[in-house]
Amino acid sequence: MKEYKGSCHCGDVSFSFKQEEISTGIRCNCSMCKRKGALMSPFTIALEDIKQHIKNDSLSVYQFGNNIAKHYFCNKCGIYTFHETMRMPGQCRVNLGCLEDIDTFKLESSVFDGAAL
């Protein structure tokens, strides 16, 4: 298992987790994800397994629709860091673009049809 570290753009929201090597990503075509355009982890992580380091109360959450999914972002710089999924509350996907040492432009990706939910 490798420890991955990530943060928002300004650094007020940083986090880490352990996972096997990341070699692919996933995109979603729901109304929220298509707008943010992020490449997300193809795996989920329990929220309690993400070590969060938050400065200045900068972590905010956005919910819409049925208010099950929770989209976390930095309220200072606006960067989406991770979200709890609608289909598996308590399980998160991570914005791979926030991770150190990951070039999201070199990863293969697939699309999850969130628009169909």
C-alpha cells in the first residue's frame, strides 16, 4: 500500500490515505461532475480512512438533488477534493488532480453514467 497525499490549490484542505498504486481514473457525466470535470479515483475509500488536515474551517460541503452525496471543497480556493458517493454513503472518491505525484493527463479513464441515476 502506498500513502497518497493531496490538497486543494491554496493548501488549507490537505488529506492523505493509503491505497494500491493508482493507474486509472474515472469520470462521471452527472450534472455536477460534468461541470467540475475532475478525474476521480476508480475506487472508494471510507471517509474515516481519509486523514484530513483542515485550516481555517476551509472544508465545505455541497449537496443537491436527494442530498445523499456530499461534495467536499475548499471554501477559500474552490477546489473539489473528494466526495461521498450517492450509491455508497460514507465511501469517498478522491479528485486525483489534487494528489501529489499523479499526472492525471497520463492516466486512462472510463466514464460512469451518473446521469442515468
